[in-house]
Amino acid sequence: MSLHSSSLSSPPAPAAGRLASIDALRGLVMLFMLLDHVRETFFLHHQVTDPMDVDATAPSVFFSRLLAHVCAPVFVFLTGVSAFLYGARMPQGGRAATAGFLLKRGLFLVALELTLVSFAWTFQFPPKVIYLQVIWAIGLSMLALSALVWLPRGALAGLGLALVAGHNLLDGLHFAPGHALHAPWAVLHDRGWIDLGGTGADAVLRLRTSYPVLPWIGVIALGYAAGAWFAPAVPAAARQRRLLGWGLALLAGFALLRAWNGYGDRPWAAADTALAAAMGFLNVTKYPPSLLFVALTLGVGLLLLWALERLPPASRWLQVLAGYGAAPMFFYLLHLYVLRLLYVAALALWGANQGRYFGFDGMGAVWLTAIALAALLYVPTRAFGRFKARRKDIAWLKYL
């Protein structure tokens, strides 16, 4: 079960609307993620580097990828929000219960990344390479938050802000392979390779720290601090003003800092066309997430949450999106394996049609496939979410 109640009908009406909006936002960004993973599966012959190379990337690919950028920051932020709500429901010892749950859930997610998630991407056993990606980053962020929840809310918010806004000062700090700090710094901030049992191609196992976690710890801390906005005593209008105000402030801050072009991300340069200039302006760094990346994506995320909050509780859109968001880990694992099996089947039936790969000719087919898969996966995801809501007596379900 997610950290907040995933039922759309059982909580009292005021709380249900707020929690449904959180589930709905989580469901929406998971659909953005699905689009990106369809691209990575059936458009592999046209890979996009990260950060995206504006000069070599078609606008259709660029903006589809940019849309998916919203997913990880929103998901990590909402994990922090949900952790606060989990503790708020505890009659006594809320922080101790929250810390304990975060510790166990974080370890579970790390183990999941190293096993089922890694295998879904590579279909290789035993693995030669493991990519430490978003589930790993969320797991480590939860482990960090399990210790940080003991801080006063103001101190936690300040620490989160310092990590998000200040970590780019460390961009020039690197440690070569073999240095004692190479592996821990690769995990924290410097995306790279950790070789076990040898070096390079001769290593028994290679770990790729795709999601350095230091700024993600800042994002989850900010989410936990913002969790108080969703307390039952907070009027909906006041919460929505905060969501709207902070969302607009983040986007304004992004625009000003990006225009200044002096801190928070790689510089952008003028271009020959307005479209190329816009792409360069929006080409923000995800690995690790720069200050401007977080400001842009979380600004959009808060505005989306504000819009979802304003929908009536009976809204069909709200309920459908919440159906995805009520069982996020189930959907994540299911869509990875469905995509991998579809690719293997397509390659077996039709062979490679794009060099070494089977793939689509354009992004239109990627979008259509993502829409079809979203419809296909909705029923099992909703059913599993309802099963979790009914069977609270099954302890392990809350980890999915």
C-alpha cells in the first residue's frame, strides 16, 4: 500500500478529495513515464542522450522526453508528502513509526532495483551490468528521510532547499576510479561506473549510478515538509493557494535563473530559430537533477496538483488517474515486463528493421502504443489497488 490511503471511497470525504488528488498526480506522471519507456523500447535506434543534445534531437522526441522529466521529481516529492501523512495518522509515536516504515520500504526498493527491475531492463541473469535508476534513488532517499524526520519541520525544509539549490556547487568535484571516495561520490552526486571484481569490460559486475541521490534527498525532504499542507485541519482553499503560489514561484525562479544563465545548470546558447532556442532554454540536466531541473519540473508538478485539487471528487478523470496512482509499484513492474515481452515478441516475429533493432519509424507510433498500453494496463492496476485497499491485513502489500 502507498504511504497514504489508496482507497477512493473509504476515507471521509474531505480527506478523500485531497488524497485522491495525490494519487491522481502520481498516476498522471506514471503515464508520462510509460510514454518515455515505450520510446526507449521501440525507438531505441534513435536514442536520446542525457542531457538531451538539442542539435541532434528531433522536436517530437525532445518534447516527449521533456514531458517525462516531470515524473521522477513529482514522484519523489509525493513520497515525502505521503510519508508525512503516514505519520500524521499514527495516534502516538508518529515519527518513530514513519522512520521505521521508511527504513524498511527503502531497503525493499533498493533490493527491488537490484533484482526484478534490473532484470526487466536487461533480461540478463546473472547480470553483467546493473543500472541504479529511479527505484534505487527513491529507496535511498527514503532511507535518508528515515533519519531526517526527527528534525524540526523548518530545519528539514531548509536542508532540503540547501541540497536542491546548492548541490550544483559540487559539479566540479570528481574522484577517479580507485580513489576511496569514487564509489560513494558516484552514488551521491557524480554519475558514473562502479566496477566490482575487475575493471571495465573485465569486471564481474558493473554498476551504473544513473540517479545520483544527493539532490533527490533534498526533494523528498521538501515533500515531507510540504506534507503539512495536506493535514485535515488545513482548508482546501489555503492549500490550493500554496500549491498555486509555490508552483508559479518555482517557474518564475526557473525563468529568471535560466535567463541569467549563470548558475543552476549548464549554460544555454542562442539559436537560429525560435524553436531551437526554446529547446535549448528548456534543456535541463537530470543526472543529477540540477537546481533548474527541479524548479521547472516541481513547478509544473505543483500546478498540476493544484488543478487536480480543483476537480470535483466525482470527476471521472480524477478517478481514472487515481486508479493508476493507487498501485504505483505494481504498475511500474507490470509495464516494464509487458514492454520487454512485447519487444522480444516483435523481434521474433518481424526481425530487426532499424539496424540491430526492431523499432517504429516515428514518434507517432510511440504515442499510439503508449495510449494503447495505458488502456490495457488500467484494469489490472485498478484491480490491484482495490485489492490492497481491502486486504490491509496482508502486511507485505503495503510495500507495493
